[in-house]
Amino acid sequence: MDLQISVFLLFALFTAVHSLSCYQCTSLSSTCPQTTCSDGVTSCISASLYLGNGSIITAKSCALQIGCPSGSINLGIGRIASTCCDANLCNSLDAPDPPTVPNGNKCFSCIGDSCSNSVNCSGTEDRCFKATGNFQSQPIAVKGCVSKSICDIVSVFDTFVGGVSCCSGNLCNSAQSVTQSFLFLCCSLLSFILLH
């Protein structure tokens, strides 16, 4: 009987689910406390928004339950990098600035009201994307290069931002112009990745 109880306790010990802990903060906060992730979350994420003027906004959190998109997005006027890990408090470092050496792919990007500019993709950015939506009754658009791993969870962004799509091939994300608010859409996308 003692052997059966010992085996049961040993089995229970090995199958017990332990929640993952990650750091959760933005570079705008003075501290970066740890948080316990929701059940089913298996990764921590660090993301950084590198703006063309040299400014960097960083964020850390538990990843999405559907997965963690490591990779980068190049918008021409800024870049977003994210990196994932799967151990307690493993997201202590910021996501590194993605490589800038072109990989041969090109996509359209938006600057101001014009979305006919092009940007050279680099690193793992092997897809083009476009995202459209409305902000204060104004249509907005963001276009650029993106890593496949981020495109793989595009359906999640579509419910939050709207009109998100990825495509393969040079300049496949069309040059149509739309009034935009780059910073709003990027911050919305970044906060959705980190806080949901």
C-alpha cells in the first residue's frame, strides 16, 4: 500500500502545473516587477520599438497563449523586434535591435500620407504586410516588412487592429495611400502583443 501511495505522489509531483513568471513593464515605468502568467502561457516576451530618431520604447510581459512571435517588423520609419523565452523571469533583457543588412526582399511602407515608399527587408523579414484601421474616424495604414513567425499569428491582430494581411514577394503589399497615425498603430500592436 505504501508503494502505491509513493508512486501516486511521485506521479502527481511530476505532472503538477507550475505557472510561469515573467517581468512585466515598459521603459516608461521606473520598475520592472515580475508577474505570474495565466494558465496555458508558456513563454515570456521582450519587445522593443526602435524609432528612426534614435528613441527606443521597450516592453516585457507574458506572451500570448497562442504562441510567442519572435522576429521583427520594419516600417521604414521604425522597427519592432520581439524575442521569446520559456523559463521563469527569462525576459530580463530587452529585445535586440534587428539586423539592418538587406536580405533582398522589398516592401512598400508609409511615411505621412504616402504609402508608395519602399523599404529593404533584413534579417528574418521574409514577408510584406499591411494593416488598416480607424482612429478617431480617420483611416490609418501601416505597411512594411515582417518575419514569418509574426505573420503566423496575424488572425489575432486582425481582431484588434483590423485589416492585417501578409504576403510573399517583393512589393506585394500594394502602394495605396491612406492617412495614418504610425505611432498609435505601432503602440497598439505592441501593447496587444504584450498585454493580451
